[in-house]
Amino acid sequence: MDAHPAIIVDGKKFFWDGCSYDRAEDASCAAASYRADNFEVHVVAEGGKSLVYTRRVVQHTGVAASQ
């Protein structure tokens, strides 16, 4: 299996988490963990494995510039 490091879904770029899960249940657990950390998640079944792709929009933190 040759996983792509990034995919585009609905015009949004998702990055592979680097793991190929043998069981769909394991991928679902990983996806739930990412969602709990405010990531958008897309799970792909490929070659008998499940791949988890994630993305998160960076929120402005409001840190002031030092002078």
C-alpha cells in the first residue's frame, strides 16, 4: 500500500497521521481521539487497511507582538 501524505476532500486538505490501521475499529478510535482535539477527520479504506487523515484550522491566539 502506498499512502498519500495528503489528500483533498471537498476542497479541504487533510494530512495522513502516518499510521495504517489493520482494523477499522482502531482507525475509528484514532479518529475519535483526533475529533476530541478539534481536528476534522477523514478515514480512508485502502488495500485492506484504514488510513486516518486530519486537518485543523489554526485559530488566532491574539498574542501581542513584542516591541
